[in-house]
Amino acid sequence: MLQRKNIIIILLVFLTACTSSEIENKEQWYYEELELKELWGYSKGDSQTIAIIDTGISKYGKEIYEDRIVDTYNSIDGSKDVTDEHGHGTEMVSIASGDGQGGIFGGAPKSKILVIKAIGEDGKEASRSIKKAIEYAISKKVSIINMSFGTFKKDDNIEKLIQLAIKKGITIVAATGDYGNNDILFPSSATGVVSVEAKNKKGGQWKKSNTSLYSIAAFPGEEIKSLTLGNGSHSKPFNIVYSTGTSQATALASGYIALIRDYYNSKNITLSNTEILNKLESSS
């Protein structure tokens, strides 16, 4: 597992494997919280591409989302191999964009997906690989960049890239942190970023969510259903998990934003970053 001493910290605090009887497409508590079923009547995110900068995606996840994965990039070694050795990236892809396959519906079930592996199991070379990941996402003209991780130290080079992405009309979504304090992590603290806190199943603030007056939105983050790694065998290519954290809230936020952007896009309206931030603040 990645340790706190590493530059980038994966925000995953609760993980429980489920039995095969739980794989069916049961409606989750946060569907009602976000009114997803109603929103899907207006948009499923078709015109949007979400770049998931994380630990990659599992072989099974890549197979079932193959028709919507527009590209892959490993910013650690420069290859196209985004095999997930950790599980966190696979979970974030399914939470943001799951289309029902494998038993998971994400926020934007028809959005396109750019999978970028920028964090390995050991967390090394994170700053350099995160920088290259953002550069790649910008070059591919994605709509949204999801960063379900954070650091205790600001990086000026990453900050500049974030501002460039925003200038180009890309929405940046990042997690505030899972330490239960008022010091939100970078890059969620950067100007113009959708900084996402986590809500619990009762609609209140999740007790370990970092929070700040500068946070933009709060999304469900407790017991969020997702895909993760299997045991590598043909009989068990994946597991279903219920995990908790601002990572999960951030992935849901990215899917939700894809719905908003897609709906207005269908009306030939391009929302500015400020307008998106205002809509999220008012809805939260």
C-alpha cells in the first residue's frame, strides 16, 4: 500500500470485498442523494471525456469499458500499459463512468474514458508522473480531469498546468483529503479546482473528510460500490467492493459534472469553469 510519506497519497480508507450474490445491479443510496436516475433522463455524459489520473485499470475493467476507453497512457514509463496493480484506479473509473457491466453504474455511464496510470503501487516518481499525466490529458482535449489523490506540499509546476487546463475549458476535480481536518490537500486547494469533500449516508459530512471554507462541493463518499482487482484467475477476474473516502466522492463528482456539461452542450451552451463552480456550490 502507498504510505503517507510518499509525495502523492491515495485516498482510500475503507475496502470490503463482497460475495457473488451482491453483484447484481442494485440501486445504491447515493443514486437518490444525487438524483442520478432523474438526471440520466436528460444526460448520460455522451459528449464528455473524463481523464482518470490514478493507478490505471484492471484487465477486466479495460475489457468491459473497451468501447468507451478512448486512450491509455502510462506517465511513469511512457508506455500504453495501464495495468492496475493497486486497485484504486479501477475503482475510480467504475465510480465515475460505470455503465452497469460488472454490476456497477457510475455517475456518467456513457462518458468517454481516458485512463492514465501515473501512480504505481509504491508511489515513486509521483510528482513527475502527475505532471506528465496532466500534460497528456490536456493534449487529448479531455473535458474533465479526475484526481482522487492529494499531497501535503504544493507543486508550482503542477499548479501551472492546472491553470492551463482550466484556461482550455477542462474541469479539474480533486479530493480534499481523508484526515478530518481543515487543511485540504493539493491539488484540491488550487484556484479553480473543484475541491470535493465526502458526505456520509445520512447526508452530513463524513467524519474523516478534510473540509475548508474554500471547498467547492460535497458528494457522497461512504460505502460507494465499485469494481476492483480480482485474484487473477479466469473464474474471478474482478471483485465488487464498497469503499469510503474523498476519492470516491471525487469520482462521483466527475461523473456528475460530465452530466452537467453534456446537458448544456446538447443545448449548444458551453459553461465556463466559474459557472460550473457556481452550480456545484449552489447545489451543495
